[in-house]
Amino acid sequence: MSLLKRATDQTQSEWLPVAEGLWRWLVGVPELKLSEKYGNYQVRFPLQLKSEEQSRLLTEVGKPPDGMQQSWRTSYTVGLSLGYVQRDGQYKSTKLVDFLAACLGARNTKKFREWIAQGGGPPRPTDLNDQKAELDAIGEWLRWWENLEVYGTITHRAGEGDQVFANFAGPMPVGSLPGQKDNDYDALGRGKLRAIIAESGETREERSREQRVAAAAAAKDRPPAQRYTSDGKPAEELPELPFRHPRWLDEPWTRWRENL
């Protein structure tokens, strides 16, 4: 068999999509792209079946017929949004956050969501009006998820003619299936999350907390305020005013209430 096929030797092959069902995927290099249809930026995650899952697929559905090849790949495209905090204070997630959280393992999804809800995310460029610099920073930040793993369900969608597309949906973290905890992957995701948070910098809430602590410390060291007289001279210690018995306490209705 020749190692190098010439243009005239190549034949067009048909590909069989990944069978419907739940599979474990390996995440490729995320891609940022501008949607012409919606006019906003989206993130495309290339996905490939793990080698063990490829063997399972062939065992369950068999080898493809002559002239066809089995595909191991699909992709998942979501909008570029990290969610928002609603008026009632509850954080509203997005498909992007759900996917990123699922890739970090079952025991790390909650901490990642909390960090995002507090304002976490990719580092911002120095010039907030420099969109290219921001996109570059986002793209670099998303590379943290390269080679991570996630569960997801495949459903088939009919295209033009005989085309069949494999749609990915419902990302689930590794270790979330009943009886299939994965401590090693959780440890990997935990280390990855720590590195992501450290590299991305502090959140708005952390900065606010540090500012409150610094303000409280400064107030503690600050000397008490000096009082002044009406002519601008420092006031001496003012004598304590005598207590005056309020006249309204002697009113009949007050005495009547005291007797209740």
C-alpha cells in the first residue's frame, strides 16, 4: 500500500457518524469565530471519541461497510457568554459555562461556577476597547480546556440528501455517572482549576473584599476626629448635659399604658 496517495489515486469516501448514545469525549483546541447568522462570537469545541470509546463503538455497531469510514469526531458550538446575575441575586448560567464546568470533573463543577458567578473569567486586556486583544486573551484562556474530557449524548439530525449529522448535547462531568467515580480525573480537574484561577487573576468580589479590609484597617489606625467650635478653634471636652425628664411621660395616656 502506497504511503503517499496522488490526486488521481484518491477516492471520495462516505463517513458514518458516531452512533446515538452517551459517549466519553476528548476536547480539542477551542476555536473562536464570529457567527454571520447571529452577529455574535461563538466558541467551537472539537470533540473526538477516546480510544476506549472507539473500540466500544465498533463492538456495538460493527465495522462500517466497504467504501465507508467510521467517524470518531463531532463538535459543540456555544455562544461566547459567561452568564449574568439576575435582579434577585441568582446567577444565570450559559451553555458555555455548563460545558467548561463539566470538563473539570464532578467534584470541581461547583467551585468553578461559584468563581464565574463572582466575576471570574479570562484576564482582561489593558485597553478594554481593544477587541482583538480581548479575543486573543479569551482564546488563550480557553486553551486550558484542551485535552480535558467530558461525557455527552449524540443524536442524529438529517441533512440534505442522505447526509446525517451527529449533534452533541447534554455535557456531563467525568465521575458523575452512578458507580463510576473517577478520583484521578477529579484530581486532574482540581489542579487545572487552581491554575486557571491563579492565572486569570482576582475577581471583582475579591478586589472588593480586599478594599473593604484595607479601609477597615485604615480606619482603625486613624486618630479620632477633632471637634471644633463655631469660630474654628479646637473644642475642649464638653461637659455632660443634665438629663431632662420628658414632659410627655407625664401625660395621662402614657400613665395608662404603663398600667397595662
